[in-house]
Amino acid sequence: INAQGLVDELGFVTLLKTPVKKRPIRYNVVLTAQQLVFVKDNKWIVSKHALSSLYHEARFAGSMWKDDAGRVHLNAASGTYLTSPSTLAHFTPLMTSLFPHVTFVEESFVECA
């Protein structure tokens, strides 16, 4: 994380933890017009999408996790914002432009359940 509070590519990949005992460590992710926020999803109220967005209009809300190969999986699973799967198709290229050396994999919510 740099002085402006921004995460560079290496910091992003380092912050995301790899699976423990074959179980992915999931993070809630919210994109608003003001910020991109990701919070470890530990089922605690503070990690919920609405609080992560600080109640700004969410452009995207979902989950992400890193696999053993270092790929970052994304889905549009948000009970709060009910993000459409088509929004994921726009969010993934944004993440790729921010972190060009990271491989992102789109997952449907059904595949992740």
C-alpha cells in the first residue's frame, strides 16, 4: 500500500491469501464511483457489501478469492446489491487494467455455491 492508500499490483496479490486446507479465503469486493474496496469475508457485519461501499452507489459488488496457482476468481455474488452477472463482464476487464499481470477468472455464482 502506497502513501496515498493505494494498492499496487504486488501488494494486491500479496494481500489476498491462498487457500487453507483446499478452502479458498474469500473477499467481498465493491466498486463505487469513489473507490474499490475489498474486505475479507469473515461473516462479520463489517465485511458486508453495504458497509464496504460506505453506502455510495455500488457499480459492482461480488466476491473474489485466489487459488493455489495465483489466479484471482471473481463472481457477482452480493445479496445486498443483487449484481447482475453481466456486470461481472465489465468489472473483470477493469481489474485486468488495474492489475495487468494478474490472471482473473470469472465464475458464476452457481459454480461457487
